[in-house]
Amino acid sequence: MKTMTWVEVQGALLAVAHASNHGATGMPVLFLHANVADSRMWQSQWDLLATTHPVASYDRRGFGESRTLHPSPHSNVADLWAVMDSLGYDRAVLVGCSLGGRVAIDAALARPDRVGGLVLVAPGVSGAPPAQYGDPVKALMDAISDAAARGDLDAKNELQARLWLDGPLSPPNRVGGEARRLFLSMNGAALRAASPGAASEEPSAWERVEAIQAPTLVLWGDLDLPHLQERSELLARRIPAAQGLVIPGTAHLPPLEAPRQFNPVLARYLQQL
């Protein structure tokens, strides 16, 4: 059964969903959402794990049901520890997508004793080299910037769905149905949310990923931005206890787009811990 609670941090209330099954024997799993989504992107994975693991997810500041009380400088990693403390999690498996993966990597380097495993889905990495975009991707990025400059948030939302959900080199509206409706709802809410204040830059992780101790699974889609595919493949080689796997036919958000492909991979990884 899913329970909603609020965790108060400086300047905000974080919306936290959690389920504690008394028969669960696995390590707690904490889901960290992408920057164009909120915790709802993990609903299928919740349903998969809620009977075997304590499971939780939360909306970062400026996303989903979390509330900004006043804009404040903050640390996404410090917010993560506040959520884990509120749940009584000494250690957890962190499952992060995109910016959520970046937060998970930063956390694993800062407090390896609190991270029992990492599942990184097309993760960001603090300190990574700047991306180089080819012409088709750059054109789409420029269109997103133009929509933002006009204040046309609906157009920006649709264009970001093309970039992150469909994949930048795929036909528009490649992904439809409930996945697309949910993306547009989650990202649309984030685009209209009040600013939570600036998130602090964590120490660069790019030069230090070899120090990650947790068993790690790196996943990416073969329709994602080319530089993110390359980065994910490189991370899978550089992190000592890592495995890498492509989720074919998916872009930046495989857990949302293709849970039937993603979920068995996640379940196998957790069984091996």
C-alpha cells in the first residue's frame, strides 16, 4: 500500500511516496526521477517491487506534488539524505534516470556506506564534458529554446517530448498512448512550477566514477541522444562493479516508455544483490 508523506527541507516540502511490506526481504529501493518527469514515471516499477522490497520515490523541488515554500539555495543530495532519514533507510538501492542518475552518482561518491546499489538510466554526470550536438539534434534544441523565449510552454512541452520521449532522430509521436500523456502532464507541471531556487553544484564526479563501490547497472536506449549513449557505455566500462545494457527501441526514458523490457532487467539486478 502506497503512503504519501511530506518531508520538510529548507524552503520546501518534498512529496514522498513509500510502501513498507512486512514480508519484504530485499534492500529498500528509492527511485529518482528525470528532469522532464516526476515520481509518477516509476509507477510500473513500484507495482513490480512493492511486495518484495521497501519502495519509495519522491518529487524533487519544483516537480510533482512537492511544494516550494520560498526559493532557497539547496543541494539535491542533501534532500536525498533527508528523504532517506525520514524513511529510516540506513542504506538503499538508488534507481535514477537522467538527472536522477546524476544525483544517485553524487550520493554514492559522497556516502558509499548509504548506497547499497545503483541503477543508472541514461544518467547525467556532474563535471562531464559538454555535449556536442549534430545538426538534427541542434535544430530541435534551438526550437525548444525559441519556444521558451516566446513563453509558449505548450510548444516547449511537445518539443521536449519529441527530444526525450520519442528520441531526437525518431519520427515525431513515435511514443503515444498513456506514456505520452503522462510525460506531457509531468513535464507540463514542472514547466509551470514556481522556481525552487538554485541547486548547488556537487563536486565533479566525472573524474571519480572509478571510486564508486556499489554494484551498478547502467542502462540506456538506442534511440537516445548519441552523446548520452556514448556516456552511458563509457560509464559501464569505468565503474568497477558495473554492467551495461542497451534497452533496444527506446529513447531517454525506458522505464516509462517500455516497462515490459525494463522491469525484468531491474528485477534480475535486484535478485543478484
